[in-house]
Amino acid sequence: MHLYLQTPPAGGTAPRYCRIALEQDLLGGWTLYRESGTEGGRATLKREVYLDRAAALAAFESARDAQLKRGFKVMITQGSEYRHG
């Protein structure tokens, strides 16, 4: 499951973006990736590992909700179903 969120461009500055991805590994664990930065600029990538799907999904939704509260808009969604779950 992947989400790409972006802030609206404001006054000649590059928009900020956030990519949130939740993927299952080969051993049954879940990894949450959070990448954020400025379009065309530097980015930060954070990774969190979860052992069960429920905790991973809760963390994904929490990360999404936090970005929506900060004014980000969902631009792209991909994969609402899990391939390995």
C-alpha cells in the first residue's frame, strides 16, 4: 500500500511531499516507510518494522492522518489490498 501526499504550491516555493508505504517482507513482518522532503530537494526516509498486520496498519493510518492534519493532500494511492496477507 502506497500513498503520495503533497502540499499545494505557495508563492514560488517548491511544494513539500510525503510518501508513505507499507510492505510485507518474506518472513511475514511489515515495514512502514515514510519519505518526506521538498520537490527537487533533499528528502528524509524513515523505516519502522512491525511484527503483525494490525499494528502496521494502525501506524500507516496514523502517519497518513498526521500528514492530512498538516495540510497535505492525497495525490496518488496504490494497492489497497495486501498481496501476501
